[in-house]
Amino acid sequence: MTNQIQIEDKTFEILLEKHNISKRTRLIGIQMNVDYENKCPIFIGVLNGSFLFMADLLREIEIPCEIGFIKVSSYEGTASKGIVKQAFGLPGNLHNRDVIIVEDIVDTGLTLNYVLDEVRKQGPASIKACTLLLKPEALIAPIKELEYTAFEIPNEFVVGYGLDYDGLGRNLKDIYREKTVPSHLL
Ligand code: IMP
């Protein structure tokens, strides 16, 4: 673990170390094993950012379960529609299933709300969400399905452990936050 890293034009400093991420992940897994006892949930990871968290979380799950991944892309729609989201790869067999959406980070919450809407259309038995990181100050409105949060973090840009800056940094074991210059030095 290095305390400071450089990715392109940005400097980042350590925010969460891998051993703390592992501890929280284990606790969430234990809770899910209890909450979903005698059920067979389907976990759906939101790519790309959730791939490491999803893998580590699923290693803690001891109940029978299925696993899938979904990719959500955003593009500019017409002026009246603003940003439009589109989901790829959502399993089509979610009717009467217990669905758990796994996110890397919930920032404004728009992505998670979009995925929840898409899953709801299939009439699942239950739907909950789990996120590694939550930025409460950026969240537009509370999301009642968000049952499991590993860490609440300040409204700062972060990389590592699945999260990227300009496509880079997803492979880092720890999570780093952007280092900002104190205002009196600007
Ligand atoms: P939303 O604003 O909750 O819809 O978040 C959308 C997506 O933005 C997340 O799934 C991440 O891919 C990305 N994102 C939000 N905040 C960060 C960050 O601090 N670092 C890296 N990606 C982020």
C-alpha cells in the first residue's frame, strides 16, 4: 500500500485500506447469509466498477445463489430528455426471484434507481441493493431498497478497488481519494 499515487493529472491519497474493505465485506456477507436463509437470491453486479467487490462479497456468501452482471451506459438524449440510461445484459428471469443489486458506488443515485426500475418491471419477489461506497451528500433522494452499505464517504472523487479515473486505477487494492490543494495555497 502506498499513501499517495498519481493518475494522469490527479494526485490521490489513501482513504480505505484493503483489510478494512475485507472486514466490512465479510460482515455484509454474514448479514446476507442470515437475511436470505432458505432462499436462493440472484446477485446482479453493476459493471465495470463492482467486479472486485462482487467477487469478494460472493466469497462470503454461503447460501445457494445465482450471479449475473449488468452494464449501464449513459448518453445524452434530446434536450427534453437529458441523460438517458440503457442497461445491457439484465437477466430476463427475475420474476418471483429475490434480487440483490451490487454497486461499487452510489453517488447521485441515478444509476441505482434506473437499475431498480428495470428489475421491478419483471415482478421480482423482493429487491434490495448493496453498495461498497455511498456519498450521502451527493444522493438526490434516499433509496429505500439500499439495505447494505459498506462505507459512507465524503463527496470526493475516489479511485481503486474497481473504481476508475479515466479508465485507470480499477486494479488498485485500496481506495484513494483525490488530493485537493488547500484553498489558502491556491
Ligand atoms: P450515480 O451518480 O449514483 O448514478 O453514479 C454513477 C456512476 O458514476 C457510478 O456507478 C460510478 O461508476 C461513477 N462514479 C461516481 N462517483 C465516482 C467516484 O468518486 N469515482 C469513480 N467513479 C464514480
